[in-house]
Amino acid sequence: MWIVFITCTSCNTTEKNGPSPALSAKEALSKFEFNKDLSIQLVAAEPLVEDPVYTSFDEEGRLWVVEMRGFMNSIDGLDEQAPNGRVSILEDINGDGEMDKKTIYLDSLILPRALAIVTNGALVAENMALWWTQDLDGDLVADTKVLVDPDYAGSNLPEHAGNGLLRGIDNWYYNAKSRFRYKFKDQKWIKDSTEFRGQWGISQDNYGRLYYNYNWSPLHTDLVPPNYFNRNHNHSSTSGIDQGLTVDREIYPIRENLAINRGYIPGTLDKRNRLKEFTSACSPFYFRGDGLPQQYSKNVFICEPSGNLIKRYSLTDKGIFIQTTSPDQGSSVIASQDERFRPVSLTSGPDGALYITDMYRGLIQHAAYISPYLKEITINRKLELPTHYGRIWRISGKNQKNKTVPKLSELKSQELIQKLKHPNGWHRDMAQRLLVEKNDNSTVEGLEKLALDNRYPLAQIHALWTLEGMGKLDGKIIISLLERDKFETPQVTIHSLRLAEQVSADNSRVKEILKNAMLKIVKHNNPAINLQLILSSGSFSPKFNYKVIFAVMEQKIDEPIFRDAALSSLHDREFAFLQALIGQKKWQNKTSSRAIFIEMLATAISNKYDPSEMQELVQVLNRSAPSQDWKSSAIFRGMSVAASHQKASPIQLPKAPRFSTTTAFEKSDLNIHQLNNLFDWPGKLNEVDSLKGTFLSSKSEKTSFAKGRQYYVSTCAGCHGEDGEGIKRMGPPLNKSEWVTGNEKRLAMILIHGLEGSLTVNGVQYQSPEILPVMPSMASLDNGRIADILTYIRNEWNNKAPAVKSGTVAEIRLSTQGRVLPWKPEDLLRYEPPINPLNKP
């Protein structure tokens, strides 16, 4: 329980503002400000819709709405387990764009939160579980409700329970705040593990990349397809997954935002009492429709219900990476002066427009986290009631008339194939889903023809995955795509490579043809394609896998995502690959990136902890002392990282390893504790743990150190060096830096907000152009990862300082909320980090 002591300095302001009453839909419409090239229209309002949290259009053009009517009907959130939630279906009977008819599809639900429309019904998440519901007689009312997963939500707290149910381009259903995905196969639903993603809301771009966010970080994505970077249990990837795309967290409300949970924290609100940065970012929606002006294509819209606005980012592909900009500098794409405008979800529809799900209420914070400040101001301003309001808004191009669109349910299978070419992503997704569900053999020929038609690259990708979902994908199609001399659209090749793994699994002839085609593709040296080549090569023979890795890594060894990709493809092959690498002539000369990669291999081998491999690894070290061989030094470092949190019993050696008696070993930062953890031999003296003196004494601190090392080499070494000595024109040294070993809160503030200007380290001044003028913010990293990095750099090289806890980072993130600019060193030295405003014991 958090104990908060607050003197209400807002009371006079509260009295001045007075109550904030609920407005009619017509009145609320007049309170919006939005870009001049857009228009806004009401689609539905109470009583037709109440407490909506999610919307989705079906193949008939009907709008399905999840109504969470049990959420916060009182200031204390009482009776939220009452079965009063529902899923409703709205219809526009007269075609004017506004819904006229409502049918309750499923009633008496406990906090429903997610929905995915499937054949004759929907997947529905409610009361912690995932259900498969069906309407068997066509009256739009569910007749069956079958349990798919009793543990879908993972938490009974609405703000921290699974949600999303996004049908990905690969026919899996993905979720936010969850490590699971689902798929309908052989007439049953299957559950599979996947990477953890986000908090509330999830979407995909035209190529199936997933987008999600956290309330404190507005936009994240995965730069590699699902489940590649989690398949090697010996290696933990530190790049490519959960990639923060922007450090721009600044928002621009057009009204006061006093009634927010952290409004009492200095700096959260500006002088006009407006929220300065995201505090409840949710539902990132990659816009793939055709109902907005062209400049909104490839934009992601982010809901900020606490700020009563929606912000957008423009995305541009840069090889394997994504560049993000904010087109609406100093303003929001849409914002409201109405305090009860609460956008919580976004979608697109058959007409290509953007639809906003507005929960429309005064109190959006759940009772489990509501602060005394928010409780007081909510009651004083009468914001807790009324409830059971809600609106759906439609955003389209200015003066654009409502489109009449055909019902996809009435189209024949061959007509659905043509829909895979549609400029509106909603049509492509829906056509793919319907074709997979129909599984009509007569469509195979047409789908194969479209898959090979390079005039329509997006349709090619959809056609391929449609065939995959139907179980009708022929290896000859993939071979044809990969044997082409030109690859005008890299993403078509990337998806073909992903599918090559499936079509070759049980066909040795196809596998050999594909291997030859893939080796030719390497020579084109396209970064995005070559990244997928490494990933896909893990499904082929070890010899082929190694050949692809060596070919690609010759050019890409400096990029962390390629190193992680190589390790992910080497599941249980790490030691054999290391042996092959040691003999490679091109790997004789040391570079920092090569040393990091070998260290990563040794860490994975040690994590696997196979006794025979570990003993052979000792022999590699014995043949050359760390002081004489950079490869051996890297191997020992990798073994040490694994040993710092190793759980298994020591491996028995016949005698003491020769390298343990070298001067280099005795002077190394990590030695006795790691050696004792890893090995045992006759006559060994188990000396006391000497891991950096007494600063890292607990198991959790040593684990944090080990994780921090892995994060550091992927995230920080490019500027500060693998050895912490800094890199010219990039970053200053961290070794012997008083900034590193000094005040841990100031150090956390540097990582969260960034640093700019001249910096003195150990008596030496560093400034641009000797180092970069600005160290960017790393705020998109979560608190635990930042704490691990800080713990590592404070106890590596010649540094000795206490570990940093994730709670400390969380405290700093909270107490400095509202800062959107990097620190200057002189300001940081004068700044005294505030005491935790929540006084959490």
C-alpha cells in the first residue's frame, strides 16, 4: 500500500474551475480542435453505446463494441465484478454514417476487455478468460460460449490485464500485456507463447510488424517477426524486440488537466496546469486506411485519455530500422476542451476512416492506483459521475462524404482475392480472414497467381499468408519468389523467407533448392533481407546456418540486432559455431564488435551448461592465456557473465585450469566467485566471493550485473566502448567516472532524460566535436533494464559503487515527470532529486 501525505495546494484552483459536467454529444462535438484537413463526425453515443473500450467492424460493415460497464462506477470502484458488461453490435440502417440500431450480442459479462470477430461470432475476453462465442442462427445474439483459455488476462486489474486480440498477417492473434498468442487450427484454438508486448492496445503495419506502447512510452515495435528472438533459451536478446521508437513524449492539451493521478507532482503540469508529457499513452494505431489525406499514411495515432487528446507520429522505413517524427509540432492531431473526452481505442473501417472509441467519463483511473490527490479533486469537481456514457467518433478527410462500401460477406471467393489488392488495409485483412475461414480449394490457383504478381507487393504478401492459413502453400511458389534476380520489394522476399522454413520442413528436395536460392540472395546485401536470412537459416542444417551467418556478419557484425539474430538462429549450436569461428581467417584480427559477439557465444554456451562443452571450452582457454589472446579474453568474459548468476552445480575438472593462474586472470574484475560457480577440481580452495568488493553481495544484485552487461554491449558500447573507455567523437569514458559512481539518482536522471553540453570526467573536459553534443534519452527502456545497466557500469572496470534498484529508477521517473529536455551537467549538479512523492515504504 502506498502512503501519501499531501497538502492540497490545488483547492483554490479547484474552486475556481468548479464542476466539469457531462456534455451532450452535440456539445462535445463543438469542443474539438483538429487539423484543418480533417473532419469529425459522431457515429454513436449513449444510450446506444455505454462505457466502450474497444470497437471493430465485421464483414457486413457492422460495428462491434465492447462495453466495460462495470469499470469505476464509484470513486472506490465498488461492484466492478458485477456482470453488467456486454458486447453489442451497432448498425447504420439509413447510411448517413451514424448508427441507428443496437443488438446485444453477449450480455452479463464481467469487465469485458477484448474482442476478435471470427466466423459466425467472436473471441471475447472477459472475467480473466478467453471465450469462443458463436451466433448459430444469424440473429446477432451469441448461442454458444466455449472456454478457450481460463488464464487469458493474467491479472484481475483492468489496467494490467491482457487485451488486444489482433489478427496478425501471419494468422495468429496477438495481445498486449501478454506473453501469449492464439490460432484456430484443425477446428480448435491453440495457445502459443510469444514475446511480451505493451500495456493497452496493439496494431500492425502493412507488413505485419506489431506496434504497442506503455503509459510512459508512447510507441514501441518489434523489428523482427514474432518468436525468432525468443527461440534460443540460452541467449537473451537485447535488441530488436520491444524497440522504443521515440523519446518525444511531449503532448499539447488544449485545457487544464488537474484531475490526473500525478497532478500533485511538481513539473507534471505546466504553468497553465496542462499535462506536459504522456502519462497514460495507449492504443497505438498504425493507420492503413484510405479515408484520410495522403500525408496520414504510415502514421501511428496514440491515445492520451488523461490529456484529452490524440497525438500522431509519422514513420519512415530506414532499412531494418524505423525513423519517427512528430508532424504536428506544438499541437495535437485532435484534442478536446471537454475534460471527459477519453480516447481509449482506435480502429479503421470499410470506408478507410479513423474511428475513435471515447469512454467519455470524468474518472479514468482504476481504484487500485488512484491517489488521494485525484480522489479529492474528482469528488470536489463531481467527476466520478455520471457513468455509462460513451461515444464513437469518425475522423475522415475534410468534406469527404460517407462511402458506400460492399458487404464483403456477400462477395464470392474470387472477388475476395481481388480485395487483397485494396488500398485500404481493412479490406485486405478482412479478405484474408474470410478466405482462410472459407478454405475454398477453388481459390488456390488465383491466390498463387497473385502471390507471384510483383505489381501488387502488399497483395503478394497477403496471398502468401492466406495460402499458409489454408494449409495450401506450395514450395514451388516460394522457390519462384526467391529465385528472382531482382528484389524490388524487400518485404515480399522477407515474408517468402519466413514461409520457406515451413514449406521445406518435410521436403528435402525443396530444402536444397531453397538453400541455393538463399545463398544467392546474400550477395544482394540488402540489410533487411539479410537479417531475415540469418533468422531463417536457423531452421536449416548447421553447415548452411554457419555459412549464412559468416557471410552476413562480415558486413553487419557492428550492429547489435544482427548479433542477436545470429545467436537466436544458433539454438544449441553455439559451441560448434564458436569452434568454426575460431578457425576462420577473417576472424583473426580483433575488433570490439567481434569480441562482443564471441563473448555472447560464450555466455550462451555457459547458460546451456553442457558439461562436455564446458570442459572443451576450458581447453580453449588453456591453450592461450587471456592476456595473449583476445578471443580467449572474450570467452572468459562470457563465462564470467553466465557464472555470476549460475544456478547449476560446478562442473568437475580433473585439475585446476591453467588460465586460472595467469596474471591476467588474477587481475580481472570477475574471477574467484565466477570460477567457483563454474568449476570444481581436486584441492580447489573455495575462496570468498570477491565480486567487486562488498557492493554486489546478493544474488539479485549479481543477476542484475550480468543482465546489465548484456544490455550494455548492445545499447551503450557503441558510444562508450566495450571497455568503458569511451569512443572518440561518440561518448566519454565511463571507467573511473564520478558521474557513474556518484549519486545514483542523478545517474538515473541522465539515462531517463539524456544529457547535453560540456562534461568533465575524472578531471578531463569532454565537449563536441570530441563527443556527441547530446546523449539521447533512454526513457523507452523499462525501469528494470535501466537499473541493470547502471548496476553494471557502477561495478565494472575500476568502478565500485552500490547496485541500483528498479524502484529507484521508477521513483526518479515519477518525480521528474514532465521534463522533456536533456539535462545540462551544471543544472544536474545543482538539482537535488526530490524524495519519492508517494513515500512508498
